[in-house]
Amino acid sequence: MKMREPVMSEHAKRLLRWRESFLHLEENRFFEVMRMYLGEIKTPYNKQKLIESLEGFFRKKDNLVVIKSFLTKEEIEIINAVVFIPDATEEKLYSFFENTYSYSFLYETLLNLEERLIIFKSAGNSLDSTRMAGYHIDGRASENLIFELNPLLEEAFYDLISVKTLLPQIEFKKGDDSQSVITQEFIACFVSYVFEHPNIAKQDGTLKKHALESAQEIFGANASKISVLYNAFLNLGILKESLRGVDFDFAKLNDFVNENFFAEVIYIIVASSGHFSRDNLRVQAQLFIDTLVNLGDACFTKDLFLRTGFLVAARPRVEARGIRSGAESGRGAGSDRGAGLGAGAGLGDGGSRFSRILEEGRARLAGKSDEEAMRVSTSGGLERMFEAAVLLGVVTECGKLEKDVAVYCVVRDRTEVQKPRALDDADAPLKGMLSIDAAMDVSLMPGYPVSKMIPVMKFLSLKHYDTVSSFAISRQSVMRGFDTGLSSVQIIELLQERTSYQIPETLLVQLEEWNSSYSSAAVFKGYVFKAEGKAALVAEHNSNFASHIHTKIAPGIYLLDVNSDEELQALIKESGLDFVGKIKTASQQNMSAGFLPLNIEGRIIDDKHGFEKPKEEIAVKDPEQIEKELFAKIDELELDNEQRESLELRVIHKVIVNASQLDARVLRLARVNASAMDFGGKVYVIEQAVKNGESVELSFNGGKTLVLGQPVGIQKRNDEAYVQLMLMPEKIVREFALGKADAVKRIRKSIYRE
């Protein structure tokens, strides 16, 4: 009978990975670390026993007090990032702190935390020792390894570990908020405007000069929203490029505007930032919603928004039901599609908890949702979404920090769009939406669903967008309506449904005249059937075939109402017209796949870290006082200048936390910096860095300019030494004159790099 393997706790797994990380160190580096913390190593030795002794070092309360006391605010923040960002590689940490810390600062801080054994590198949960061993053998960089918190410090740091540390509250000076929020009327007016002016944008999606001037006259301060909607509709496939500029796919537009209005706006924000597949579009839209939900009512900077989005993409999420007041689903009969942006809604397609799990699982498998969300959050996609949200007024500036950094908040009080007087069911009354005067000027009243506005936008010419927007009905605008397939009778019906008064008689007369004029000439595109003599008579008198003749263009030439090659072939077969050959020309209409539902309530970041709550909290002491006491201990020792300087440097780097570590016999003395006129010292530091594969930091302009990189070599030309540096993180080689550098500092590499 096969023995059952014991179940190992997560803490035990982390402890095992911590132990293994030392076993994969290069021999010299392993003993250097052990001597640093345990003192002189006596032979014979056993690596496992030494690691157990090192564990004992981190179980002593006095050591834990000093280690915890030495932590700075920035280090605590970085430690929390290591804890809460799954598989926290260097690349992920650099991306997360990109707008907070310089690469040089973060690089050095991570190295220092490693040297202090507060964090370590491992292969992750897989316990894949080949990932570490392979790295050790061929000397590759450790980008694929992940940072983890030393498991022996989990209880000591318990009170410091919180996702709120990464998403802090901010204090700021409140300012005026004048940004208007996007409305359903704006989307309808945008459709009317672009339908009338299809050639308004350049190749990059920005408005042409004449279009910008026109948009500013019509939309006023809201003109900046035009580019966002234009790019979004292009990427959603609602706008199609054509010879005249763009054309609307009204079938896809109708699908889109039948969404919950909040979902529509989110889709616009996301699609304006780039083109996504149908599944990935929902992944990014959900990422943005979840980011807004996790920010809640708090105010935030752009950096804090991007941080939140990063964590939302990286961390597991749980349903946020009950956090925000919600309406029903954004889809289905009777749903409040006219609800405002602040109105939450249930999961897009409702259903049981199990069905929601299946649906999310499908999206995860089809679109690799977590990986794709993570890619967008780190590639600038989320930043572009943020900028679009600001332009649309969903996120609005509400103040400034001391350094003139803008502070934002999610609009809530003004995103509750007036509750519509008509829902989206077929029997809903629309009377009062339009007001038409004798001069054929039309006013659009607010508070109606955009899905009910779109049909009349096909034949209205926008004059001015406002709370009550104004339009005109003209010959040109009505002709555009006829081009979409509307007849004068249908236009009259649409107007009668939406106005509380009689349509002016002059308008009715004009519509009939324009219809007659429009019908007098036509341009056809589609499937044309041509037959001569007896064949034409057979076709016209065939009941199956005759029912599909849309227009008789000329004797023996007919426009058919079929939409595909397959449909035409089936019609010919059913009609028994065996004298017809294969199709000579073809045209196919694209069908809209619709838009996937969103969880409007959003999901909040799972802030569980899995650490056990300690029985006793480790208190902290004054770090400056601890430093003074350690320096005083050094003064009591008989040391030469080089030894003293080396021990003091270790205290400054917070590697020494106990007086027992002040042992000059274990020091590996090496010069790490040179400055001013010490040219020989600078060259020596560079040469040692090249030899050890370490990085250096060059300081120029009195320390104002810092350059971090790995030296490739030194060349001497014209009494000057030039160092070639592979710059970090760009990984490009540049040359610098060593004599012009104010200082050169060698940065000891990670103990996990060899």
C-alpha cells in the first residue's frame, strides 16, 4: 500500500525554499554570508547545520527588534510589494515602482535587503531546484527568480504587512472641479456629428484642424472627448474606414448602446487605448472596473491609480458585492440601461455562483486573462485608459499635492445620470424626447436611453451640444437617413414616437418631396442577377426566385436581397434555375458578435498574505540609538583604518544587528568607491567591478546626475580613461569619461548572483 505523503503548510514550503536558496549559492559567497552572521566558521563543517544555526540567529528576539527597527518607510513599502505581488520578479517590482523610485534606488535597496537576508530569491511555489541550479551553473542573470520575504521574519513583520501600505491615503489641497462627465446625449450627438462629417480625423486618430475648430464650436469644452470616442469606436469596429473617411456599422452600434451605460463608458475608455480581441476587451474592461472599485471613495494620484491597477491585475480578486449599491444586470429585459455611471450593477449575465465561476474560467482559458491584464497594466495600456477616463470626466482632478502633483477622484455625485423616463423595452413611452418647430429645428431633451436616440441621429444634423442639444432637419441630413435604408414613412414614425406634439406640416411635405427626389436615382451594390429572353421570363415567374428580387434595375437585370454566397446558391437550387452558372461577383455583410457582459460591481483585491498572527508583537527601538551603540562597540576594538571603515560600512548598510557580528577576522576587505581627483582609485574600482561582474554608479554634476550600469571595459585615449557601461535597465552600452565623474561607487551584487 502506497504511503500517503505528509501535507506541508505554506509556511513550511517557504522555509524550505529559503534553506534551498543558500544551498545553490556559489561556495565562496555561501561562507561569506555565514561568517557575516555567525562569525568564524570552524572545520569540519556541514552546510545544513550552518543554515540551521542561521535560522537560530533569526529566532532571537533581540536580533528581530534591531532588524525591524532598521527598516525605513521605503523598505517597508518594497517588502509589502514583494509579499503582495505574486511571483515578484525584478521586472515586476521595477514596473510597480516606476513612477515612485528611480531604478538606481530600487536596485540598491533590493540588493541591500538581500544582503540583510530580509528577502531572498527562489524558483517560487514549484520548488523547481533546476531553476536555481541551472542559474548557478551557467551564471545567467536571475531575472526569472522571484523575491520572497524571509519566512523567519513573517511573525516579526506581521503588523507591517498590509496592502494599504502600497495604496496609501493622501492629503492634498482641494481645487475647483470643472470637468464635465460623459453623458448618453453626448454619445448620440457624437454619432450624429461623425455621420455628417466622416472625414474628421488624421491617421493617428487626432482631429484635423478644420474638424477641431468645428467640434469646438459645436461641443465647446467637451470637444476633447471626440478623439477618445472616435478611436474607441474604430477599435470596437463600430466605425469602419472607407473612401469618404469612416462609416458606421449601425448593427454593431445598436448592440453596443444596448449595454448598461456604465459598461458602455468603460468599453469606450478601454477601446480608446488600443485594439483588443473580444475576450481580451472584456478582460481589460474588468481590470479597469476593478481598479475603480478598489480605489473606492478615496482620492489618488496617477501613480497610485497605476499601482492599484497593477495589484488588481497581479493579485487574486474576490467579488465586491455589497460594497457598492447596485442595480440589476446590465443585460436582459427591463434592465436600467439608462442608469448613471455611479450606479452599480450585478454580474453581467447573472446566474448562479457556479455559472459565474465557469464563465470566468472560460475567459481565463480563452484569453489568458491574468497574463493579458498584467501585460496591459505594465505596458502603458492602463495609463492610456486613465488619461481617457480623465478626458471623459469619469476620473476628475480634485486638487494638488505640495509638489503640484494632481490629485484625482472617481466621479460619483455627478455620474448619476438623471433616471430615464423610458426604459429600453419595446412599449416604453418616448414622448417628449424631441421638440420640433416650424423651421425644422429639433431639440433633444436629456434623460432618455442612448439606444432610443440613435435611430433619429441618422437624419438629424447637430448644431450645438448642451444639456438640451439642438439639431436641424435638412435635405442633406434626410438624404443620409435614406442612405441607411430609412424611408420617409419610417422617419415620420420615428419622430411621432418621440415628440409630444404634431409634426409641422411643412416638414411632412418636405420629407415626401425629398423622398421622391431620392427615389428618382439610385446606386446599387450587392448581388445582381442577369438573364436574357426566355431565361428572364422563367426567373420572374418563379415564385421562389421572384420573392427575392429587390429591384428590377432594367429588363433582365435584377438586384437580389440575399446576403451571402451560400444563401444565393441555396436560392438558385431551390428555384430549379439549372441554367445559372457560378457567382461572378460577391459581397458579404459583416455580422456583429456583440459585447461580452461585465461585472459592474467589480472585484476587490484579496489582501490575505497567509502569515500566522504572532503571540507577541515585536516592538521597535530608535534606529539612530542602535547605530550609536554599534559604532561605540567598534571604537572599543583594536582595528586598523581599513578594518574599521569596513565594519562601519556594514553598520551603515544595516547588515550588523548584533555586537557579535563585529569580528574583523571575517572581513573581506575590498575598495568600493573612489571620488574627486583619485583617478587611480576610480580605475581600480571599475576594474574590480568588471572582474566580479558587478555594477557601478557614476556621479556627475555634483551628484545631480547618476548613471547606473555594468562596466564592460576601460579604454585609454588622449590621457583620458573611458569606461563602457551597459546602462540599467535599458541594457544599452554607452561610453563615459572617467575623469569627469565626481565619484565612482561599486555596487556589490546580489548574493544570489554569481
